[in-house]
Amino acid sequence: MPLLVPIFRPALILVDVQEDFCPPNGSLAVPGGRDIVPVLNDLLKLPFVLKIATKDHHPPDHVSFASNHPGATAFASTTTIVNPANPAETYETQLWPAHCVVGTPGNELLPELDHARVDAVVLKGTDPRVEMYSAFRSPLRDPPLAGAVSDLEERLRAAQVSDVFVVGLAGDFCVVNSALDAAQLGFSTYVVEEGTRCVGGAEAWAKTRSLLEEKGVKVIHADGPEIEA
Ligand code: VGL
Ligand code: ZN
């Protein structure tokens, strides 16, 4: 009789641990963004079957930059993203200072990250027309836009990953959206609390944490009580 044993094949996703999201010089610096690196480097030593770093990788004319919208103000203004293949599908998104532009120092992963233990780098936000917080895909689904779907899901499936552990920046934008997508795609998903920081600080994390838990993502600790089954 075949014995069915659930297989635990965990992956680690380090979301957007880039200079522009960190003090002291980042154009969109997340408070305490740099402080997560020791936690990430400890996690990188664990036997994940796949360890992937993602990069927000924007062309200079990216739609999310306030500077590309006359009269708009970073953080305060929004813009409407339209699916080029279906103008009826739209969504409203916040505008930002220019960040993580391809070829600039702000686009670089933090040098203090243990790069040797990272298996692959996945790029996101490369299509100038769409915002892409999730490392998997943009919210445009009808139809999905080829330029706004990364190869992250494909890589996880190819490695037969069962569980996804998400850390990185920013907790209230790309980390939360990546984790929610991972859960929706059927992976058991965890966010390690000490491994993330939010644009909106501790208050934003409290809200983000509730949303994650509500959607079935488990928020766990890098150094804390054992994970419940
Ligand atoms: C992010 C804002 C804009 C993130 C990316 O990585 O959380 N936030 N682009
Ligand atoms: Zn971005």
C-alpha cells in the first residue's frame, strides 16, 4: 500500500533587499530597512531547497514614479494603471519617488547580504506600464500581462516547493503582496516578523500582520517559540 507522506520542501524568498529601500541613502528608505540583514543571513544558513532574492527593477519611465506624472507628489498622489490588453481592467496605485532604477546604485542588493547563499535573483516591476508589488505578478489578471509575471512561480514549482518563507522590504507593500500571492497559489506561506520592516513603521506592520493572518499566512518569529503544526 502506498504511504502518502506530506513532503516539506521550503523555499526562502528575500524580497527587494535593495539600497533604495534602505537608510542611509535610499530614495524610498524604509525605517530600519538595513537592520533585517543579520536575520536574513541567519535564515540563509538553513536548508531551504531554494533561496531566491527578488529585485524591484524599474525602467526610468516607470508608471509608479511621481516624477513621470506632471503635478503629482510622491506618497500623496495616485495613478490609474490600465491593462494594455484590456482597457476595462484598471487599478489605482500610489506614486513613489523614483527608486530601484535599472543600472543605478539604488537598484543594488545590499552588499552585506550573504549573496553566496542566494540561488537566484528574480526581477519584478520591469514593465514601465504596471506596478508590481508581488514578486509573482501584477494585479492584472484579465489577461495577465506577460511583462508583469515573473518566473518565481515557475522556479518554485520546478523545485517542488511546498512551503514559502517570505522576508524583506517593504513589509506593507512587496512582502505582503508576495506572501498573499504565494498563499493564493497554494503554498503554505510564512512571513518571518523580524525579517521585515514597513514603509509605514510599526503601525503599518500591525495592520499588515492582521491581514496576513486573516488570509492564512502564518506570521512567525526567527528566534521564538516553536511553530505550531
Ligand atoms: C516597493 C514601493 C514601491 C516594495 C516597491 O518593494 O515594497 N514599495 N516599489
Ligand atoms: Zn517599485
